[in-house]
Amino acid sequence: MVGEGRAVRWGIARTTVAVVSLASMVACAVPPATPVAPGGSPVAGSAPSVPVAEAQKLLGTLQVAVRGNLDGYDRDKTFPHWKTVSGSCNVREEVLKRAGENVEVDERCAPVSGSWHSTYDGETSRKASDVDVDHVVPLAHAWVSGAKSWDQAKREQFANDLTRPQLLVVTDNVNREKGDKAPEQWKPPLVSFWCTYATDWIVVKAGYGLSITVPEKTALSSMLDRCR
């Protein structure tokens, strides 16, 4: 009887381990839900904005063309940015609020405390002055990829897009290192973020009908390989 009792307990233990292992496997197989900001908008940069297969399909639909020039480009005039969203809060301040943790603002909506995680390099900053709100597809890059032919309203929409994964809070010096560079010229220092960066770049370009170059397409395809 003692032997049988041990056998039963051992069988139960093995079953329990098997169930726990299966649950762990399922948990790992299910991708994390994309965090949602107040108001229902996804928090850009938290996870790939679309599944990898969809990003690859979108990449294949983008027009391949030679990159244009910056003739006529003026960041402030051709891409009016940081427009007022509500009250005294502008787009930049809205992004800082939704992307940060424990963010408090003053009467002008300027952040006075909080912390911000930079997806480009993995650093956390506790001062808003140490981070930038980056356009994933830079404004100057959009200009030479087709935005030059847009009307002012569309360029303003692009520069203030709170819906697509276009605006990220990142460490200021890393953002300035990026500048207006495309993925074949610059990639985030945090290699584990390349998958999300590539999908976000593709989603933004596809959403606005912007073109890509051959080297840019090659770089994006290579970055998508990091998703596997």
C-alpha cells in the first residue's frame, strides 16, 4: 500500500509538472498584447505594430525609387509639428505623457516628473530634458521619399501622427545620432529592438505611400529576420 501511495503521488507530481510545462509553452507562444495609451491609442515602440508576415507583405508593396533631394525642405515650415491637442497640451507633451511612467505635468502641460524608457538604447531617464520625441521616419527623410509632393495638411498630419507608430520617446543623444538617416545608414543600438523598428518604419511608410530605395529595402528585410 505504501508503494502504491508513492506511485500515485509520483504520478500526480509528473502530471502537475507536465501541465505547468505546457502552460509555460503556451504563454511563450502567445505574443504580448500591445500596451494601450489613455484614449485607446497603442503605445508606439512597445511591440511590433503588425505581425512579421504582414510587415513583409507591406514591404513588398512599397514603391522602390531613387531618393529625392532636400530642395525646398524647411522642417518648421514644410512640416508644422507639435500642434495643440487639447487645452495647453501639444502633441509632443501628449507623447511624453503616454510613453512615460508616473508623469506629472504643470499647468502648461510640461512634464515636471516621471521616467521614460528609451526603446532605442534601453536607457531610462528621469528628466524630460534628457529625452526627445523622435519621428521614426524622419521628416527630412519623408520629404525625399515622396512627401515633397504632398499638400501642407498631409505633411502636418504626418508630423503629428498619434495613431501610427511614428512618435517615440528616446534618449536625446541617440536621437541626434540618428538624425535623418534611413535604416541602411543607422539602426538603434539595442539590437533586440530592430524587429519593432523595422515593422514600425514599414507601417508608417506604407500608411503614407512613401517610397523606399533598394538598400533601404534590403536593410529592413534583414532587420525583420530578427523577429524570428
